Amino acid sequence: MKCPQCGLINPGTAERCDCGYSFRKGTATRPFRGKSNQNYAVLIVSLLLLLSMILRRGFLEKEKAPPRPHIPAPRSTMVNQKERGQELHETIPRPEDSFDPSTVQWLSKRVVEKIANFKLRIGSQDVEGSGKTIEVYRVEEVNGDWLWLKAEGKGLGGWAKTNEVVPVERAIEYFTNHIRSCPSEPHGYMMRAALRCKETKDFDLALSDCNQAIRLAPRDPSVYSNRGTVWQNKREYDKAIADYDEAIRIDPKHALAYINRGNVWVAKREYNKAIADCNEAIRIDPKDPIYYRNRGVVWYAMNEYDKAVADYNRALWLDPHDAVTYTLRANSWHAKKAYDKAITDSTEAIRLDPEGASAYALRGLACYSIQEYDKAIADFGEVIRLDPKNASAYKVRGAIWLTKREYDKAIADYDEAIRIDPR
């Protein structure tokens, strides 16, 4: 029996159609809101899809701040900077507490953590991997006194309170005040050391801070690992290895010390030792994507491009929002002359981090390799915009202009490259 209202074929004994039409009365028993049963199917499918999106982590991650209350107290610091959890509670006012988060225009600010037990949150959960290392974050969204932070050079992201972080440009002053009021706590020294090492390149002052932290917490492996990083930046590789060795002696499961020591082995071109250290770090903590990324870098240095790609694949499976890993994989594809894949990965890296000059450079090189010269020139123009003192970018763009026989433009770029770097 065909329903005159929706057209659905029903059994001959049916008294009412699914759309609500009553065959006995010849009328609808409930309001009709569609032309056919297909509308109901579409509606149900749409609702199910919407529900699945809501349940997925990430759909509402950045729509509203997490409901859980502020957990870490800004006045509480930890003796063992990242791992041991022994807190020192102070009841006296601290000079650094005069920093007023409400006076800061947070959006797009670069920030660092203020507290030792810092964790990013999504919903009621801590973000896995956050708080393991000292990071610089970019504020991507502001919702009241909650900030959505994205770690530079990683896919790591989550919510934090405004009173848990401090802008990078004010951080050294903040931690200097913290040290004055609490000279027995190593966290302030370690944060100031990290800032001096990463931001101002004051390596000798950073070493002094690390020495103070080691004096206060000689059984904490992280303080030795951090000092090793400073030595590494000074290219004092043997001293860096000694500090990483000490961190591992104190805690044989301190995966980050293995990774950092592996980086030094790469700098010393002792690649097999670097692979061994990466393997050990992965064995200890197989869920950290950075460890696979680092091992991929070693494989690339050894010209083992397929193995490098495999490790980058694993890293991206664990963290699909890491622009750096896409850039590194693009580099491996380029080495394999898989230029289309290099362009695809570079483009994704740029989408995730539009300020990443390396991704533009790699895409530009790939475009040049397939004779897409105008696209290559545009990409190297972006590299120069982001990094105006990058002499190599001018040299490469000059070579592309030369290929196009635009000699005046080529000469202008070569002249600028020489001006920046006369060597």
C-alpha cells in the first residue's frame, strides 16, 4: 500500500505510515515535516555525525575553556623541577605576584610557564606530554582568564590560566624577582636559565643559573640535563655529554637525557650512538612523538631516507598537528626526489604554522625542482619576509631569477646576500 502523503510503500495490513499518515482515517496523526522518509534518514545521520564530532576531542577544545577549576597554585613550586612533585608552599607575599595578568593583551603573545607543576588542560584532563620540558607557547585564543596555548615547534596545545604563565618579554624580570623572594627554590633558576639560553643567548649567565639549581637540587636529573643543553648551545659537546651522563646515572629512565645526548652525538657525527640513545628514549617512553622525530633526523643525516620517513610517520600518528615534523618529512621526500609529496607536506606545515620559514623554503625548492619557478620565487619571498637576514634565501631566489634570465633581479638578490653575509 503506497502512502499518499510521503510515497512510502507499506504492508497491506498497515494502519498507519511511518510518516504519520493514517490509512484508516485518511489523515496525518502527527505533523509532517518532510517530503519523504529520506528526510528522516538524513536528519538522523546528520544528528549522529554531529554527536560524533562533539564527542571527538578537539571539536569543543577551543570553543570554551575547560570546566575544571584552577588547580596549580602560582605560589607553589617544586623542588624537583618537573618530576618528583615535592612542593614548597610559601605564605609570605612574593614580589613577582605584583604581575597583573589582567593588564596583558594576551592574544598572539609568546609565554612561558610560571609554576613548576604546569600542565595544559583540555576539559577535565591534563594534556599528555605537557609539563615534561620547558616550552615557549603562543597564545592562539583567549576565553576570559583561560588561554589556548600552542607550543612552538610542536603540536602540543591546551588551555591554561592567565595566572599560570608570563609573557616572554617579561619573564626574566619575573623570575629574577621570584629568585630574590625564594632563593632556595631551583625552579626560578631553571626557568631563567632556559630563557637566557633560548631567548637572549646569554649562555654564561644561563650556566650560572644552572649551577645554582644543581646546588639546590643535586639529585634532580632534569637540572643536569638542562645544563647539558646550555653546554650544547655553547658547542662544548664533551661537557654536555658529561651532564647528560650524570642525569642518566641519577635516573636511568630519564628519557629526555638520552634524547639530548643523542642530539650531541649527531653534532659530533657519531650517528650510531645517536640512534642507540634515541632507541633507549623510545623504549622508556614510546608515546612521545618528539623521540621518533629526533630519530628521524638522525636517519636523515645517515642518508637513510626511508627510515627517516617511517619515524616521521610514527611521530605524526602520535601528534598530527606538529608542523616541524611535516617540514622534516618534506625534507626527506625532497631528498628522495618525491617533489609532489614534499610540496604536500610543506603546505600542511605552513597551514599549521604560517610563520615557519623552513616550510616555505622546502616548498620553494620542490617547486624549483619541478620548474614551477614563479611559485618557488613566491615561497622564497615569504622566507625573506619572515627572516630578512637569511642570506641563503636571497642566494636561492637569485639562482631562480637567473634560471628565468631575469638578470637584474638575480644580481640584486646576490648583492643582498653578500651584504648580509660577506664571507
